Amino acid sequence: MRATISSLKIAFLSLCLMAGSAVADTLPLPDALINLNSDRGARLLIESEALDAYWPLSIQFVTQKNQAYCGVASIVMVLNALGIPAPTTPEFEPFRTFTQDNVLNERTEKIRPREILAQKGMTLDQFGEVLGTYPVNADVRHAADSSLDEFRTLATEYLGAPDRYVIANYLRDALGQERGGHFSPLAAYDADTDRFLILDVSRYKYPPIWVEADDLFAAMNTPDSDNDDRTRGFVLVSADL
């Protein structure tokens, strides 16, 4: 049965990658990064050891609605993947789902007002606070207070278990991308190449990529001037049972 499920996943993945070939004209990737929508990228996903997070996140994959909403889009993906009860939204009634509009409310407004959020995004700590307004466990880890080994161990553990998610907050420039701080969910880990898969929510700009663990950690271990120069990092998310 496990072999059958694996075969179905591989077939589904192949169809998804074929369907994704007609995508936006994204920016070129540095040589160190591997596009998921490539033979090598697909093979890494198929062979990866920890990919439980990939399937629910791929179903809930959204593009950030503006260039400051990477954190908001990442939160929406994770809340929907966890099946957290969502508020109503007029365009989908009577159905409920989190969107980049209804996920923000009076409680999140006190953490980061929409007007500022739409211009400057949010910091790692604000991200954790916004998530904390919902019934989830949001364990915020600053890179300076962690290590590459701890990050690799924790992230792999979460990516290989159901209903566990990891959001990375990293500096694009450190990965050779354009530019500034960014949030996106991690979806899988391949031990043979020591690479994590980032489902980049700015799909108009970059595709999902495989990045080496040490490069990703270095990109997270960068100071954020909007957060008193505390380093960026990652957030471990699970349902609050």
C-alpha cells in the first residue's frame, strides 16, 4: 500500500510540474539554488526524507497579494493547512477559508496595523505574535539563539510529521536573490544533498527552490534593523491541541 501511495504521489507531482511549466517570467536563480520545476528539483522532492508538509502546503499555496505580505501569505497557508476554523468572508459564503484579508483583524491590528504592514511587512517576532492570536503553537527561534545543527534537526522533525510546519524568515540578498527580508514556508528536506525546499510565496518573482541548509541558516542569521537588529530565524508551528 505504501508503494502504491508513493507511486500516486510521484505521478501527481509530475502532473503538477508539467502544469506549472507555463508560469510567470520569474527572475533568474543563482547557481546554488535549484528550481523545484526542474528535473533535478522534482527528483529531490521524490527522494526527500521529510516531505509530509509539502502536500497540504502545496494545496494551500498562495501568492502574496502585495510585495510586503510575504508573512501574511505564509500565515494563511499554514492556518489553512492545519484546518484552523476560519472566519467568514463575503466572496466565499457560506464556505470558510483564510485569506490575506480576513486573517487580519482587531487583534492583529494591535500587533502590526494594516497600513504599516502593507508598506513594511512584519518582523519575526511580530509574525509569531500574529500567529499566536490563533489556536496554534508558534515557537519563534532567532538564528543567533540557535545553531545550524539545531535548525536542521528541528526543521526536519517538523517537515516529516503531520500537522507540523516551519516558516523561514531570511535575507534574500544572502542567497543571491533580490532583495531584503522575506518569509516563506519550508516544505521538504533532502538529507543526501542537505537541502530544504522553500515554497516562495512571491511566485511572480521566484519559483519554489531547494537551498542548502547552511546557506539558508546563514540567510536567517542576519540582523533585522526593524527588529532592534535581532536576527531573523524560523518559526515552528503546530495546532494548539
